[in-house]
Amino acid sequence: MTVIRVLVVEDDVILNDQLTAMLQQKSYLVDQCFDGEAGLLQAATDKYQLILLDVMLPIRDGFSLLKILRKTCQTPVIMVTAKGAEQERVQGFSQGADDYVAKPFSSAELILRIEAMLRRSYAKEADHPLQALSIDSLQLNSRAQSVEVAGQALEFTPIQFKLLWELLQHKGEVLSKAYLYQRVLNRNIGAYDRSLDMHLSRVRRKLTEANWPGERLQTSHGKGYCLL
């Protein structure tokens, strides 16, 4: 029997607990998060078959979380919106939401929506992962793990490649250090860990030496990193 894992991202503790208990009664394995940044980090850390995502969240709202998530995975997402908030639903669908439920909602209806979503998800063909990214004269190929600037091949370590790939894939988005530690280094960030700073500095230097503006890799102090 396939184990279904669900991530609930909802800042209302009582509602989060109620949703979790309801899903556990259906034998789903459930993880809980109470703010958007923690939800993004958890979604990047583990594989889920479904995400229940509130719109109004602290630190990072549901729309921002979904925008970043959709660039790396197609996990089905059901957004939880306020009753009558049509603009929220429109924005959610435009960012890649698969369905929505409005508060207050029927538990029975939510379960039916979840089961229908899972059926559609399993019926889909396997996703084809993105293999190439480019910006101006910079080109990355994930299959070959190669980096080129104006046709010149650069030597990048696997970690440096993964870091640049993540930043390029999310161009213009500030990605937190905690998120990048999971995606790039496959571990939690430590209190005094400067590993990612070191890798970013080396990536920036290699790009600059190849006459590509490495200063476009920006450090957002107290937040994370961004490729402009």
C-alpha cells in the first residue's frame, strides 16, 4: 500500500491541528508548518504527494512560497483562502495552484477534493526535469553538469554548479540560506556555518574571471542570496 505524505502549511495552530488529525484518520502521514519560510524549507527537504497551503502566512506568504516551489517541483497544491476572496483564488491559480478550498470548509468536501487530486496526480505521466538554463552569455546544462560563458567552459564543482543552478532557476527571488543549505548541501544550516558563503564567493569569482558580471549574485543580508 502506497504511503501518502501531506504537508500542511497553516499558521492557525488550531486549524492546522484539526487538518492534521483529519488527514491522519485517513492514514495519511502529515507534517505541519506554521509559516511560509518553514513550509518552503520542508517542501524542499522531503517528498510529498500533496501540500495544503494557506494564503496568509507569516515570513513568506503562500503565493511567494508557491512561486518558488513551482520552479522545482509539481507537487499538487490545494490553497486555503478566505471565503469570497476571488482575487486570491485567481492569483493562486496563476502561480500554479491545483485547487482551492475556502474557509470555513466542509471536512468531507476537503477529503473528496484531496482524493480526487491524488487520483489525477498518479494518472499523470512522469515529469521531465529541466535540463538547461541560460541568461545572457551564461549557459548551464544539468545533464552534463556544465557551465559555459560565451562558449567558454568553466570548471565548477558539483556544489558550485547546484548553487548557481538554484539561483538561476529562481532569478530575481531571494532564497534563504536555510532553503539553499537543504537544496545544495543537503543539510540543515548551522549557527556558525559559512560554507555557503564560501561557495558563493568562488562561483562569483569564476564568473567574473570569465567576463560575466559575478556581482549579479547578490547577498541579501539577514535573508539569503539572489541572482539579479
